[in-house]
Amino acid sequence: MAGGKETPRQKMIGMMYLVLTALLALNVSKSILDAFVAIEENTQKSAIVQLDRGNIFVSDLNAGILQNKKENPGKAAKCQYYLDLIAKIDVETANMIKFIDEIKIDIMKKSGEAVDTEKNQDKETIVWKKYSASDKLRPARLNLMAVQAKDQYDVPMHEIIGEEINNPAADKMGMKLWKMYNGYRASIVETLGTYHDKIDSVSGKGIGAPKWVVKTSPINKFVDNKDLDKQVNSMLDKTQCNKEDRGVLKQLYMELTKQERFEEVNDVKNVHWIGKTFDHSPLVAALASLTAMQLEVLNARATAAGYLAGKVVTAEFSFNKLIALATATPSVASPGDPIEISVVMGAYDSDNQPTVTGGSFTVANGMGVMKTTAGSADMTFSGTIAIKSRSGAVKEEKWETKVGVLTSEKEASIETPEMQVFYEGIPIELKASATGMYKNVRMSVPSPYTAAAGSAGSTVTVSLSGTDSKGSSVSLGSKKFTVKKAPKPELVWNGVTTGGKANKNGGGLMCRYDNNVPFSPSKGKFQIVNYAITFPGAKTPIEGAGTSISAAHQALIKGASGAVAIQVRVTGSYNGLVDAFFK
């Protein structure tokens, strides 16, 4: 047909193809724009879900105050303290929600859209519910289907970025939003990770300086998620961070972190995240991106609120399966050596399996299992195990285990059946084993071994020696043990432990270990030196000496109503003060 004259029929067919092509192009464009509208609508709804999720945790803490105000004022004070922390987070969250809503309204208004009218559930109205200072965490409810200039991209790009996507203007809303977003990340992590260990039982305020202090630094350049994880861990290592909080702090920081610069976008080098996100972005796409940021902020707030509530009023983790766990001690033994088998019952959630790092683990039945082979020398395995709580916060713990490998006739292993450390004042049994060719295996310290008082923080080296087949004494190596302070015991009054209903018919006081210590509770020996008792009506604590409350003091306590708090000074395996609270 090239160069030939077209017939009227051919011209008509050609025109039809042209019109059809144009209609298809328009349809694709409209479909894409409608898809952004649908995405934004779903994101708005998800943001409200996260807002409500966070508010539930706030309600739980408020209920905790009311339920415990009289019977357990200490717990009520903790609830108030954590509510105050959430209130600080809410201030920053509200600032983010409000500013992003202001950007949305501004770019729609400058695009010629009618955003001054508010009419809920009206298909022709864009603003169904405006942002309100009375409900400061709730984003404005928008109906983007009513937007006329859905494909408008000049205004969003000009107002949010400026002229250059690799150098967004500092006075534009995009860079202001970038600065606020990173500031929010720092604020929520630092607020959640900085708190007091002691809380006043009346005001719910922290006493003294915060025990845990987290100060973040900006991380916005990373190779991949693994590299980001490594950088955040390094940052937290430099802070006074409670290891119990480390998992959720890292989770929040990483979820709120965005790559600041991209090597190349549309043939432009070193493009900023703001430039990449809003470059030639249609109006509805820009609005959807902004709503996604509001969702991220409200999700972070809900995770933080849930984590704090879980400290006092809700169970953080759920379990629906039980499993038996057994270990043999020692893990290396010679023929005829005694072996101790320990069996405990573990619990896990079959719908919430943990994540285990440190090797190629298969996770099932709440456990990570890795198969490997022994090398030519002693081996150390380490990593982390993490699981999500009910609130979505990640709880992460480090783990480490060692395998002794006997490769020559001068190698053996030393193990402590009860624990891996020595405690001041607690006699610890030591067991040693070596390969069958050695006789008269000896240790340089006696078994059981008791670390001296005041030696916490030091190390004890246990050396092992034996007699070989020639009768010669041979060194079989050594192992270092860390000395720690003995755990604090619990106070018992007439057979009732702390938190229980007081039995006021006797004055017997005693301190003991329960089954939570990593050794036999009977190894703890304590002597109560004196006591101080506080109860409603007593202007000052009543004080006495010895392990029994005097008859005069018993009479005062019996005549009082309400809770009784007892503090004793203890010597022995543990030296210091022990507190208890009785209903």
C-alpha cells in the first residue's frame, strides 16, 4: 500500500483503527488512575484500623489504672507511667498526620479541586471528614473518586519537589515532610527506649534519672535490609538500651527507614527519595503515597502502644501447644561417668513460629533445628531467635551454644550442670570429664565451688589435669567462669509470698529462693537482720529486728485494713534489701 492511493473504505478502516487506539489508551490511563484511587481508599481504611488498634492498648492501660488503684497502686502507677510515654508519642504522631493532611489539601486546591466543602459519604464531594484537632490522630477522610484532575502531575511535583528530583527544594513541602518523618522515627524509638526503673506509686512519675536511655542517629543509606539490620544493631549497641526492648526498637526504626538516595532514576543521577516518589506522579498517586506514610506512622504508634501495654496489663505472647524438652549433662563424657538428664515442658504458638538466625535452620513446633557436623576444633554457634507479640512488636533474644571437640589426647571438657556462671555465696557443683585414656582427672578448684562475696564481675579460671597411660601428669586445658551477684530472694510472711493475701496470725518472716533460680533453691542461706512495715494509717514505718514480727507490731497490723508492705534487710547468700507486698 506504500505510495498507493487509498480507497474510501481503506481510509474509513484506518480512521477507525486510530480512534480505537486512542480509546484504548484513554481506557488504560483511566484504569491506572482508578487503581490509585482504590489503593488510596484501602490505605485510608488500614490507617483507621491501626489508629483503633493503638487506641485499644491505651484503653487497656486506663482500665489497668482503675482496676489496680486501690488494691495494687504500684501497678496502677506503672500503667500511668506508660500512658504518659504514649502521650508523648501521640503528640509527634498527631503532628505528622496533620502536616500530611495539609499537603494533601494544598495540592488538591492548587489543582483546582473543591476541597472547602465537607459532606460525609457524598459521591460528588472530595472531603468527607476534615482533619480535627479534637481527634488529632485521625487523618482526614477523603473520596478521591470525586477528584476531577486525577492525572494532574505538575502541581504535586512543583509543590512537593520543586524543579530537580535529585535536589528537592528545601522550602518545598517534600523536604519538610522528609525531615519530619525522620524526626518521628527518632522520637518514637527514643521515647519507647528511654524510661525509669523506679516509678512513684502515687504520681506514676519516674524516680531519679532514667535507667534506660536510647539516643538514635540518622541511618538512611544502606545496601539492603541485612545491611540496615547491621547498622541499627550497631547504633543500639552504643546506647543504654534494655535488651528486653531491643527487638521492638530495631523493628520500629527499620520499618520507618527509607533509602535517601538512588543511584539513577529516569536517567537522573543521585535522586532523592522525595524526588523518586513524587516525580511526575499523578495527583491521585501522590495522594496515595502520602496516605501510605500516615499508615506507617499510625502502625508504628500502635506497635509502640501495644508493647508498653504488654508490660503491665496484657499478655504479650500466646501459646497453644506444649512440647517436652530434654538435655543431657555433661554433653561429653567418659565411660563410667555419671550423666544427669533434665526434662522440662515448653510452650509455643503453632500459628506464630519464631524466626531463628545464625545458620540454616528449619523452624517447626516452636523450635529452630539445624544439622551440622563437628569440625577439627571447638565450635561456637550463635544467632538470634525472635517472635512477634500480640501487638505486632518483635521480641528478639540472642542465643549461643558451644560444642567441645576432642581431637587429641590432651583435650577434654569442663561443664557446670546447673549454670554457666558462679554466683556469690552459692555453692556450685563442677563436673569434669576427659577421654578414657586419662586417669585421676583433677580440677584446680574444689567441687562444689563457692565464689567469694564481693567478687562479682571477676572471672574464675578452672584448670583440668589428669594422668596419662605413662603415669605422667598432663594439663587438659582450662575454662573461665564469670562471677555474678546472687539473685534476690523472695520474702515470705507466714507462708504467703508477695502479692498474696496476708496471713496476719503470726509474725514469721523468711527469705528463700523459688524455682526460678538456675540452681537448687535450697542452696540459698539467708538471715533477716531487721524489718520495716508500712500499712494504711501508719504515719511512719514500724521497725524491728530479727526474723519474727514482734507481738506489739502484730497487734498494730491486725487492727489495720488494706495492704501491708514489708521491707527486710538480708545477709547471707544475698546481701541487701528485699521488698514484699501483701493484700
